[in-house]
Amino acid sequence: MDVLISFFNSLPGAFGQGLAWGIMAIGVYITFRILDIADLTVDGSLATGGAVAALCITQGWNPWLALLMAVLAGMLAGLITGLLHTGCGIPAILAGILTQLALYSINLRIMAIGDEKATTKATLALSVDRQELLVSSRYIRELTLENPLFLLVIFTVAVIALLYWFFGTELGSALRATGANQNMARAQGIDANWCKVLGLVVSNGLVALSGGLLAQYQGSSTVDMGRGAIVIGLAAVIIGEVLLGKVFRNFALKLLSAVIGSIIYYIVLQFVLRLGLESTDLKLLSAVVVALFLTIPYWKGKYFTKAVRKEAGRHA
């Protein structure tokens, strides 16, 4: 009984974390599903977004402007990965690793700006008492406008609506065509390399936006806050597709399914933690969850579909 009570008390926090990470999952969806690229820049650009947003807020900037700067920093990270891939001929996965590796040192430098005593800093603290923050986990259980769930829902809806509009434009359609079939896209006069760079820029901009919100939500930016982010993003995307893929066929709903997958992921984590799992085992759990939900569609297509076909053949 105590476990269930503790679990239900943790649900608001799980929803808050899920919504904040859900925006990152949308960014992962763009590269993973639309461009068919496994972009490992995510682990670095999420921390970059958090570092830039936290730095700007501690320097007295408006939190909205701080978020904008975080998005621009993330877009720059995506641009670097895109240019390494398209301009230098480096495979996409390796280009992402290189950018992610470089961002680790850059993020340490970013968070030390303004501190005369240090040249690098691994953590930059934020306080809702001293700084103006858009979201804070302190108010997660309060039924007021300060509750971060309200603003996180608005952010999520706005991001999905904007992307739905963008991918319906000629440029967005070209980006989707590039991910579906590069050779056919080139035959139609589409610059596939430009579309790849654009997709990586948009994706990492969203990831950095998520990082900026997370830094405010949890009250700090750390250099390791993006570690394993790609796994969480993939988990959210896969969970959403497996559970809602047959129902959510509209593009906007597919993006929403990634957010719902992120929320489910954090609800599962909270439940498992309440059962006694150590927090140090979360990376292992994340890997197991992703592997499981990636395996389900494969087993379903390999075994169950064949069984249905054989049964239909017998009755024919």
C-alpha cells in the first residue's frame, strides 16, 4: 500500500518530466523517423540548451530570451553535425559523436562564463527564489498558474502545431521526401544535403529547448544532464509508436505519440523506483525498455503475421 501511495504521489513529477523530455523526443523523431538518421548530437545539445539557458538567467536575462538563446545554440550544434556529415563526408552517426564530444568541453566553458574563479564549471544552479523561472518542480502539485504542467502543455501543443504547419510546406515536404528516398528526392530537384542539414538544425533546436526547460524545472544545469538522452528519446518514440501507432496516423498525432511515450516512460521509471530499484540502474532499465519495444514489432511481424496468413490460407 505504501508503494502505491508513494507511486501516485510521484505521478505529477513524472508528468512534468515526461512533458519536458517529450519536446526532446519530438526532436529525436524528426531525425530518427523522418530523416532516418540516428543523431547522437542529442546528448550534447540538450546539455548545451540547459547550460545556455541557465547562464542567461543567472546573468539577469528574461527567461523567454534565455530559452531563445538556448534554441539558437542547439540549432548551431545541429548545423555543425550537418556540415560534418554533408560537407566533410563523415557518416551521420560519427558526425553526431564528434559534435557531442566537442560540446562536453564547450558546455563546461559556457557554465563558467562570469565566474572569475573558474574556467570550467560542471554545474550551474538556479533558484526560483532568486531568479525568474518559467517552470519549477517546486510548484508541481499546486493548482495555480505557477504549476509547470500548464506551461509545458502549452509548449508541447505549440511545438506540434508549428511542426505540423512546417512539414506541410514545400520545404517541409522536401525534407520528408529526402528521408523517405534520397535518390527520388534528388531526381525531383531537391537538395538532399541541404534538407539533412535543415532537419538536424530543427531537431537539435527542439532538443536544446527541452534542455532549457529542464534546467529551469530541476533547478540546475549540469554537464551530464544530456547523458543517455538519445536512449530516452528513442524509448519515447518507440513506446508511442508501439502503443498508439495504429490509432495515431496523422502527422501531428504521431508527434504527440512521442510525447505520450515520454510520459509513459517516466511513469514506468517512477513505478520501478518505488519497487526498490536503485537510481543508478536507470540506464540499464532504459536500455531494456528500448530493446523490448523495438523487439515487439519485429516479433509481431515475424511470427504473428505468418500465423494469421497460414490460417487464412487453410480456410481459402
